Amino acid sequence: MRQLYHYWFCPFSRKIRFSLLEKVLECELVLELPWKRRTDFLILNPAGNVPVLKEENGLVISGTHAVSEYLEEEYNKPNFLGSTPAIRSEVRRLTDWFDLKFNQEVTEIVINEKVMKKYLKRGNTDASFIRFASQNIKHHLQYIEYLTDRRNWLAGDEFSYADISAASHLSCVDYFGDVPWERFSKARDWYARIKSRPSMQIILKDNIAGLIPASHYRDPDF
Amino acid sequence: MRQLYHYWFCPFSRKIRFSLLEKVLECELVLELPWKRRTDFLILNPAGNVPVLKEENGLVISGTHAVSEYLEEEYNKPNFLGSTPAIRSEVRRLTDWFDLKFNQEVTEIVINEKVMKKYLKRGNTDASFIRFASQNIKHHLQYIEYLTDRRNWLAGDEFSYADISAASHLSCVDYFGDVPWERFSKARDWYARIKSRPSMQIILKDNIAGLIPASHYRDPDF
């Protein structure tokens, strides 16, 4: 069967999982802890990061960019990139917004402080980093409100990788209750629509040993 | 005419310029200094970074990922992604290797220390960062040697975005003479083939006021 090497709090793995579930492509999840630098995994992907998708025919695709483009090329119903050059460019621009900018300014900081340092005891947590991420996330939520005020989904009329990517990052941060939804009701409405999708419900039901999610984490009416 | 908003030492802008030249797509270069956060430019691309491609029909495409995929979809002769899922995945994996990993471990550090801090006087240069990048680059040159020992170009038989991306990053760093070519002769042979391409010769001929490149920077026989 198709296999996805993933890690629970890797937003890029979540993005691919979300996409596979939406496309109804069956897949076995293989938990990979990238910091272990397991030799057999480094042979699959020398960069040592997740996600890595292994198809039943043996084809190995490494990295969120390569996997998402591959899924669109090979299994494009439903299509999450759009059909015109303008829409595809907008979807890719926004996907990068979340995968690069949001990741650097929010996700990476929260996961590093709350999972790597606190849970895995790799250094001391630093409250100033968390405060920095808390400031940054407000601008991103404002941007989501700006977009959804003008469009049905983030990149236009259709649900796309822009929504998949944004929701994947936000859900990782929301696990720890670090998204100030109460001050951004339109962003919350958009995320409620995402949460009510059966695909996202599956992802949000993950039980991660030793880490209890925020009380509203799984609830579509939050 | 088509316009490319770029910055001289942005490896992602170089990558798109390199691709446009290889595809013989005419383009006017517009110099954009991203740190100025010019309002008119932020309207084009709210993320505020280069490259941004503006087509004659008004279509705006922001970000190296969106632009490179767009160019392959719209102008795919020559094709720099390959034609099979396996090759395309390998090209995208290696493109990300350089755009994410090499960038973080080498390019970003060198450009920050040598352009942002030293030339633009934004803080004090820190020799330990340069030493860190000098250590990191060796592993990447070794990886280029490993790949070119087994393949004609980095991702396989054909010249691809993997080569374009790797060469774009290396050429930014090589401007300052920070690539230890003498210890990596096979990587040098690969880069000599890149440098001898008419497209790359155009890029290497840029004159950047106030910054003299390393003596071997433009020479294909170095």
C-alpha cells in the first residue's frame, strides 16, 4: 500500500495527509521522527525531513512541494491547484505564504518551544519566543480575514492548497491553544468550515501520547 | 513587455532569470530592494519578496515556486522539470534541497553578512557565521560531486531546475569568493559547464555598483 512518512506536528506532513484524505487516496501512515536521522530513512530522503510519499510501485517523492505537485499531476480529481494560470499562481503564492512565512514566524517557533524543548526536553523553553509568535499570528489571522471577506476560500471560489496549507499550520499551533480565535471571528468561521470536513476530522482525532490538545481543538463549533 | 522584479543577490530571482534566458523569453528587469517595503511593490506581492513576474497581459506571479511552475506549464520548451513522475519528483526534491537547505545553511548567511551587514551597514559582520557557512558549503559540494559522478546533470540525463537552482545559489556565494572550488574538482567541472552557457554568462556579467566580484567569478575556465 501507499505509505506516507510523517510526523504529528509537521505542518507539511499534515498538508499531504489532508490532501490524500480529500482525494480519497488510501495510505498507510509511517511515523518518522526526523531528529533521529534514521539511516534507512536518510536513504529514502537524504534531506532527512518529512513528508515522504512512497507509492506502491516503489516511486519515492520527498518534500511537501514535490508531493503536492505530484498529487495534482497524477490524481487531479478533485483538483486543488485550480485550472487557470491566474488561479494556480494565486494558490501557489498563498501556499508559500503559509509554508514559508507563517511557518517561520509562527509554526516553527511554537513547535520548537512546546514540542522539541518542553516535551522532548531539548533545551529550556523561552517565553519571549512564544510571545513573538503570538504577535505574529495576529497579522496572519488578519490576512485570512481580508481574503475570506472577498472570496469563498482563501485563493478564490474553490477550496485549494492555500486552504489546506493554512489549515495544516494553524491546526498544529491550535493543538496548544495558541490561536486567538476569539478576536478573529471571520478567520474562525473559515476554520470552522475546514474543521467540519470529514478529512480534517480524521486528522484532528489523532491521539498523541503525553500531549493533551486544547479543549476546543477537535470541535468544529468552537 | 514582461517584467521581472528581482534583486541582484536574491538566488530565487537569479533562478527565474536563468530559466527565462534559457527559454529565450524576453524580459525587462526591474530592480526591487525588498527591505525598502515599497508600497506599490507590496500591492503586487503582499509577502514583499522577489522574484515577481509580471506578464504583458497583466498576470502577476509571486514567488520562485509559483513562477517556476508557471513557466513550465506555459512555456515548456525546453522543459526543466522532466517528463516522468520519477524525474519530476527528483527535480523538485533537489530544487528544494538548494532553495531551502542550501539557502538556510549557506546563501542566506553569506548574503546577510556580506551584503546586508557589510555593504548596507545593517549591523556588524560576524566572522563566526561566515565560518559556519564555510563548513556547511563543503557538504553541499560533496553532494554535487556524488550526484554528478552518477549522472550527467544533477537530477539525471537532462539539465533541469535542480541545476538552475543549485547554480543560482552557488553563483551568489561565489561572487564573494566563498566557494572552495579547488577542493571539489568534480563540482567545479559541473559548474564550469553551467558557466559556459550563454544564459549564465549574461547573468555573471552584471555590474553591481560598489561590489567587485571575486576574480574567477565570470570565467568559465576557473
